[in-house]
Amino acid sequence: MRLARLVLLRSLLTALLLAPSIAAAVGMQSSQASDLESVLGRSRQRLQKADIRAVGHLVRVDASGARTVYAITLKAHWFPGVLRVLCQITSPSDARAHILLEMHPNGQDVIQIAHPGDAVPVTLPYSKWSDGPLGPGFSYEDFFESQYFWPGQTVTPNTKFGSRICDLLKSTPVTNDRSHYAEVETWLDHTIGYPVYVEKTLKGTSAVKQFTYFGLRQISGVWSASQIEEKTRGQAGSSLLIFDRGSAKANLNLGEFSPEQLTKF
């Protein structure tokens, strides 16, 4: 009887000693879940409120330092259940093209492309998505941000990037997600919830594409970057996407993303 009481006493003492640790662990898990929900919610909401028209140019710098400049116009609008992005390349003449990207939260994304003289747009095969209309720096996939809707998500709050305090979001796709990336890590400014730096790791090659966002600004309550620079780690050359002007509340409608608009040059 005395032995049973001693065992019971030791069990109660152990439980009392472990209780604070268990409570702290549960609190940490709850805090992490809350952080992830908040970070993902802000990022998804940013896309689900998209109504953007922008005019700019992309500068591609090759390994030798030679520069090629392309003029582009971008339109983006979230319609129920789908983000539509229309990229129009207007010069030089031999690069002219219209690309319609449709990002669905369920991962079944679609990309269509048309060139001058095409009667109908062509659906771009998935095998070509890691290419780009203006080189591999900004691939077709890079014009929509499907990573925020992938099932695999973790967040590390209070991560420094330069002088900024960020939430580091790590996103990984599953089989149903049509992506050539194995994972995407995004440093989101904790205060405004907008990316300042992104690393995208390609499947197969494990090459890492690095995107740095410059000139963050708030227009009509919407945050955006004036420039986005892409570099591939360990490789010479870069691509710089520059936005010259535009509207964060463009009042776009579905007709502006129609097949007829794709073939209209």
C-alpha cells in the first residue's frame, strides 16, 4: 500500500512539473497556427482583391552584359474562383504576343498564348511553363502567385531580411498543383504583408531563382513594387521587371480577358 501511494505521489509530482512545458508547447503550436493563418489570409486576400492595370518594360541582361528591352502591359483581376492575368508584349515587333494566365486555387491552372496573325489562342502545354515569353528569368508561372494556395505551408515569424522584419513563408506543392517549382520561400514584410524577397527552387535541377522587390509603395490602399529583379543563384545575368505607370483599381471586366482580346493586335 505504501509503495502504491509512493508511485502515485511521484506520478502527480511529474505531472505538475511537466504541466508548464506542455502548456507552453500547446501555446506555441497555437501561436504558429495563428501566425500561418494570418500570413496566408493576408497574401490570399491581396490576390483575391486584384484589379490592376500596369504599363512597363522588362530588361533582360545576358551573361555578357548585353541588354534587351521589351515593352509590356499587364492586367490582373480576380473573378470568382480564378485570377486572370493578361500580359501583352508590344515591342520589339518580333516578340509581340498576348498571354492569358488563369490561376485556380485548386491548382488546375491554364495558360493561353497568341501571336499576330493567330485566329485563335493556343493553350500552352505544361512542359513549357518553366520557359518564359521573354526568357527564363520571368517564366510563365512567375506571372501568377499560385504558391499561396498550395496545401503545404509553414511560417517562421520575425525573420530579418536586411532591415525589415518579415514573416518567412515556405510553400510546397502537391501532385495536383501544376508547378515546376519544388518549393517557394517568401519573405513578407510583417507590417504590410507584401513580399520583399522570394526564392523559388526548380524541380529536378534544384536551381534557385531569386526575386527582389524594390520601391514598395501604397497607392489607393494597395501595396505594390515599382521594380522586381530576378537572378538565378550562381549564374550571370538578370531580368528586371519595371512598372512605369498603372492603376491599382482599374475596374477591369471579364471582356478584357476574352479570347477575342488575345488575338486582337
